Amino acid sequence: MCISLVLVMAAGWRPAEAQEDAPEGCSEVFQATSRGGGEAPVGGGDCNPFQEPGDRARTTVSRVIDGDTIVVEGGERVRYVGIDAPEVGEAPEPFGAEATELNRRLVDGRSVLLVKDTSDRDRFGRLLRYVYADGILVNAEIVREGHGRAVVFPPDDEHAPCFAALEEEAKQARRGMWAEPQRP
């Protein structure tokens, strides 16, 4: 599970635009972001979210709730696996509106592919899924753009090291919530 990522980062890996600079085992995740061209290949690799998943479904996004939650046709709420975006609503957090807007641009009204990690639902009854839209792994793109954090809620941690590397890239590039040093 991308154990080499820690070694690569400790050795001074610095994010770059070239696909070859993705941490070992994470090139497929990086390739599925806008930086990598937004192509979602199916193949091997320890952190490859494009392996033929056993549980996946195509649906249409009917509404964006915030930066990490959507509603799909039929009214089902979907929470993105592996990330946490700033909140909007009653207690809005800094950059919550920006995270929501990015998510809206990526998925609103579009056909998406929902892919399960391990758990089916969270404690609030929402589906837990990786979300793909137009060749982009939306979970990864939100983190890469600095509008979400990589988080791990075992057992749903298949791509956690790759998302952590994308978060580090966003921090180093000072994108999104990482643009201002005083913000967490």
C-alpha cells in the first residue's frame, strides 16, 4: 500500500508537473487529476484506483452539498472517501465555499462513476465512494487543488498514501486553503 511513499517524501520528493515525479505506486492517482491530464487508466499498481472494482455504479449528480458530499439521482447522498473539505452551512469554515464551488464545477449535473472502497456507508447513512467524472478522480482533484485534506478512516484507506502526497503537493504549491500560511 504505497509504503515507499514515506521513504520518497523523506528523501526530499518535491511535486513537479511531470508524471514521472509521482511517488512510486501512485502514478495512476496523479494521472487522474487535471495535472496528469485527467485520464483514468485501468491497470495495476498498489495505489491504483482504476483497478476493475467489484462494486461500482454509474449515476448522475443532481446536487452538490459541499466540497465532499453530493446527491445523486434517486436522492442518495454520497460522501467522498479519503478526503475532508471545509464545511459550509450553519458553521461555515474558511475555504468551504471555494471547495463547494470546485466540486460543483467538477460534478454538478454530470454522469459519474461511484466506486466503493471497503465500507458501504458512514455513520450518517451516506454512501462512501470514490467519484470519477470525465476521467478525473474527484476525491484526488479536490485535495490536489488545496480544497480538501487527505483523511484516513480505516478500513477505507486504499488510496490514503496517494491522497497524502497530493495534499503535500498542494501545500508546497500554496494552492487553495494552503495559500495563506496562518490557515491550517
